[in-house]
Amino acid sequence: MSRRGGVLEFATLGLLHDTPMHGYELRKRLNTVLGPFRAIAYGTLYPCLKSLLERGWITEEEPEQVAAALAGGKRARIVYKLTAQGKEHFQELLSESGSTTWEDENFGVHFAFFGRTDREVRMRILEGRRSKLEERLERVRNSLSSTRERLDGYTLELQRHGLESVEREVRWLNELITAERVAGETPEADGADDTDAGDEPRQTKQDAASDPSAATS
């Protein structure tokens, strides 16, 4: 499976975990989660859905409105729904916090589902991402210092722009990590981690801000 395919499958499972959707609505939500620079075409989405169907992680259903459309001769929209196996697999993906989760290709999608991710996992991903970017900053700064005299003005400005972008993300990550630590130290947060399986977890302000369903509802 390609890295891009894995990201798309994770995002698809996460969105269908909220509610069943047909392909058109799912594509719109995916473009919100994955960002405008990674727009998903139907030619990419439907092979992904087919793969998820074959593995038993999602299923197709025809609600009453779809049946009515069929009776009227209209083109029906198939609705996709997460299965019990799919929910279990999505929870497994949410628990991952290895190095791949803070790579450029994967970090944004994992962050989009932080509202459903355990605090310890969130912290490991955030700290791993920060460490990776700090290493990148050091490499870029060393490269600039050794090649500055050989670069023309436009190339130099492009390098500076990239450096500033990484510095901004590191500052943002520092703020998120601090907020997570503060939330983890409050009695309310401690109680949320100790709730029974049937209880609804409390959301911190940071959780709500990172929940894609809040942004698209």
C-alpha cells in the first residue's frame, strides 16, 4: 500500500466513524481534512472505498431515500458505513504514535482526529513532530551558512521563506504541547482519562479545535 493510500484510508475510516456518507459528501469532507493542496478525485476515492469494502471495514447500504430514487428511475447514491471491524481498525490506527505519524504526509491527518486520540498518544506525536522539525531547522541553517555566498537573491529568499515556515510550525507545536500539559495537570482532565468505557470523554478546548467534524458541521 502506498503512503498516500494509507493516509486516504485512515481519513476515510475516520470520517465514516462519525456518520455514514455517500461518495459525494465523503469527497467534500476528505478535501477539508486533507487540505486544498491534496484534493481527492473520484478516480482516487472509489478504488480506496472498494479496497475497504473488500477487507470488511466498510459496507454499502441503501436507506429509504435511495430505494425511492431507484423506484423513480433516478440514479441512486450508495451510502458507505463503517462496520464493527472498521471501527476496531480505526481505533488501532488512532493508537499509533510511531515515527510515521509525524511525517509530513501523515501528521496533518492524525492531527485532524486528535479529538478522538488519547492524550498520551497526542503528546508523543506532537513531540515527535517538533523533534523532526528542529532537526530540519538545524540542517537548513547549516546549509544556508555554507552556501549563502553562492546563492542568488531569489534562491536565498526562497530558503529563508522555508526556514521561517518551519520556525512558525515549531512555535505552534510548542504552544500545543504546553496546552496539552496544562490540560493534563487539571483534575478535570485526570478524571476524563479515568472514565469508564461507556462514558463520553470530555473534550478540551484544544480537542474541539482539532476535531474536523466541528469545523464541517
